Amino acid sequence: MSYPPKEAAPNTRVKYIKKHSAKPLPCRAVRLMMELLKGPVEREKADRTAPASNSPHYVMLIRRRLKIDIECERVPYTTKDGEQSWYGRYITTPAERQVIRDYLQSAGVEV
């Protein structure tokens, strides 16, 4: 059953649809998309760009809203303590960058 019910007053239904339609992505996600258009973005750079310590959350929002994959490549490295580890690097394909560009332009952002 949908809410409000179909038999509800038309005005009520329109208000409900407007309220629950897709909201624009947060400014942090927009800044991150601008960076992704330039090329691969390391996780730490994504955190600084947003700025947020939870940039994977904003990548997830972008993936879901724009229906794109945004690969996270694992890059191996050796820590200061000599231990093997890895960090994430977000990579977009040319097609994904075009989707991002189209979204930003439709939102009135200069690309």
C-alpha cells in the first residue's frame, strides 16, 4: 500500500511525492565528484576533499544515486613500521565520469 492512499486528496499526494523525491546530493559528495572527474582519488585525498573522515559514505551515496560502480582499487604499500598494508583508490571509467558530469551540469554546477 502506498502512502498517502490513492484516494487521498490530489494536493496531499503531490506534497508527499515532492517531499520524498530524490534530494540533491550533499555538498561533500559534489566536491568529491568534482575530484573524481580529474582522475583516480586516494581515500585520504577523498577525506580531505569532502572534507570528512567518512568519504566512503559519500562514495556510496554517489554510487547509489547515479547508479554507477566507482571501483575501489587496493593499492599495496609498506607502513612506516615496515608492515604490509593497502589503501583504497577510487577509479571512475570514462562512462562514469560522463554520468557524473551530466549530473553536476543538471544541478547547475560548472564543470
